[in-house]
Amino acid sequence: MKNNLLMDFSVDRKTNTVNVIREFAADQPTVWAAWTQPEILDHWWAPKPWKSRTKSMEFKEGGRRIYAMVGPEGEEHWAMADYTSISPKDNFKFLDAFCDSDGNINKEMPRSDWNVDFSKKNKTTTVKISIKHDKLEDLEAIIAMGFKEGFIMALGNLDEVLPTRK
Amino acid sequence: MKRDIFQAIADPTRRAILVLIATHAMTPNALAEQFHTTRQAVSKHIKILNECELLNEEKVGREIYYQLKIDKMKEIDQWLEQFRKQWEERFNQLDQILINLKPKNNEE
């Protein structure tokens, strides 16, 4: 499906930050819900044919989400988010990490600092994501964790993602 | 030894060297002056950049001039393009989810 919603992707190499800005055709509470409720998040967070499966999620400051990215062969890559700040419907921040299924952090892998902003614009909602890495090469390590294969396969497959669509 | 291009840009001094030699060829001595550092320290960075195949070198008399191979830097952009597509894919999925969510959430 083609749409005319704005998307901007940029990388600030001085601060090792990836910035993504995207407009969504829904009101702010709905978009906020899609980003913060595990049952909705699991429907879109993983690039096809990977699936996101949340094991536990406590969406509050100091809370944590533990989830797996599950591949087509059933392989699991576990990750977590530690929520550091939440301003309902406007902003939340978290620190991500790779971990095992019990939430033990993999210290070999880099963590990055996420800031997600929501703002209303006419009938759409703009989400601004910034992901700050310690080093630019950390970005590469993260993509090497298995998302790359998933997303390449995904490109032709979009319709299948949408079983609930009429 | 062939290194990964991301090792080149992981270090702030090396990034600064790349910026300088992108516009004109420079000798290690001239670079060392720019950074108030020793010729040895600059040589180490140049060695790494060379192993990343980012440098053109040209000998003029006893001096070696280094200049950036611009094409090589494009690899980074290509890689980032993949990352960008991953986000696009994810958001296209979210668009569909939002269409389905709308009726429910209006009750709130």
C-alpha cells in the first residue's frame, strides 16, 4: 500500500544517533497505544517474516519489556527494554539490550538509548525516534543480530502481514 | 589485512582526518600539525584507514600525500539504506495496525 505519510531517516555521525521521523494517520492516543501495549507492539515491531513475542512487559518508569524476535525457523533473538522515563501520550525513553530468555543482559552487545516523541499534527500523529549509540559501529552489530535477513525477505511479502485486514 | 569500514569511522580523530583529506591531499606531517599530536599517532590512524582501503596515496619526492577515496565512503550509505528500509517496513506494518485499531480506540 502506497501512502504519502512523511518519513525522514538520518544519521548524525557526530553523536552516533539515528533519527527517524514518521507520520501516522491516526490520533495520538491510538499511536501511543500501538507503541506501548505489548499485544499491539507484537503485531508490527518485527520485520517480516520475523515475529515479535513479548514475554513480559511492565510499562512504567523502572519497568522492563522482555521479548523475542522469532525467526521463520523458530530461532529466537531475545531483547529487552528498560523504561527510564514515561510522559503518557507524549514521550517515553528506554535503554535497549540483548539478553537471554530470562532477561540476563548480554554484555558483549551494545546498548542504545531510545527517545520516542509523539506529537499531534492536524489529523495525524508524528513520532520522532532518536536512538543514541555509544559508537557508530554498534549500529552494525545490531543489524547483524539477524534483522537483516528478515527484512530482505520481507519486501515482497507485505500483504501476508495483514490477516486482520478485510 | 582488510578491515571493516566501520572501524575507520569509529574513532573521532580518524573521522576528522577523513574530513580533511576529503577536500585535498595531505602529508602525515601536515595532518599531525592539525591535531597537535605526534607524527606516530597520525601514522597509526593512517595505517588503519589504509587497511580500510579508504586512502589514495601519492608519492611526491620524499613525501607521501593521502587523499580520501570517496567511493569507499558510499559503502556506509548503502548499509544505512538497509537500516532505513527496515524502519520503513516496520512502519508500513504499523500503518495497517492503526487502521484496524481506530474504531476501538475512539471509545476512550
